Amino acid sequence: MAAREWLEQHRAAATAAVVVVLAGSLGWLYYQSQPGGTRIPTKAYFYDLETGLPFEGPISQVPPVPAPSGKTVDGSPVGVRAYVYTCSSCSKEADRFIGYLETSSEDAKVAAADLEKFENGQPTSTGAPGSLEDYQRRIDEGHQVAKPDKPITWVTANSHEGALIVLARQSRCPDGKPATECFPK
């Protein structure tokens, strides 16, 4: 039986299905708009390496980014991404902690931009096309993480040491449950 025929023979069921889907969609939209509802973050926490203080910025920024202190090290800004977690509620500032810091080398940022251009058929920064493997290697090698302890010691994110830094937040909660990542509102 064709779909059109079935719909004509079962108008009430089809109408009920449409109403249920519409009501579910409206309910989901309402839930998303409520405090505490699941939402896609647009802001992230960053960390000023000069002052040791967190600050907020667009989640789309790839570190290093300009920081409130305005300082630079070797011409690069001192703002890095801070992954903030809690064992209770993100709304309780006193319960939040920085799990780890993240930054990228200048070469990794260039490689990421070149990869996007390469995938869109646009000229890269060097003008010569590279290989997908080369772009990914440069991005991976330049993706770095660190504990928020002083002195900051950066390691490659996909190394054994990098994985241990990222996973260390899991053991911070006394009940053994994984920590919840927090985002600015």
C-alpha cells in the first residue's frame, strides 16, 4: 500500500502522530530554554597564564588567545583554554576546579586552517597542497595540555602524559563519579 493511500485511509492516526511529534518538539524547545536544561555552549573558560585567573571567551576560539592581562610571550598571547569541572553543581563557583589547560602551537593553528582550506579546495598558507596525514600530524603534535599547577609544563595531548592529565579530573570527585564539565552562561 502506498504511503498516500495509507494516509487517506488512516487520517486520524496520521493527525495524531503529527500532533505528538509537534508537541514533543515544542516540549523539547521549552526544556532547552529553561535554566539547567541541556544547551549547546557558546562560551568557554580560558586562563590567563600571566595572572593565573580564568576568563570567559567564545568557545570557537583556538588558544592561545588574547588574555585580559594583555601580555604576550614571544609574541603569542597568554590566554589558554581552561577545562573547568565540578563534583556537585556548576552554579556553585566555589566547587568548580580547573581540570587541565589546553593550547595549540602556531604551526598547529596554521595546519588546522590549511586543512579546512584544503578540504574546501582553496589555496593553503604555503600555496602548495599538503596531505591529509601531514595536516593531521602537525595538528596533533601542536595540540598541548598541562596541569593548572605552577610551573605550567606543556605536553602533547595525545601522548601518555597528556592522557593522564586529561583523565586526572576523574579521580577528583570523592564519590568516584566523573566530574561534570562546566561552561559559562
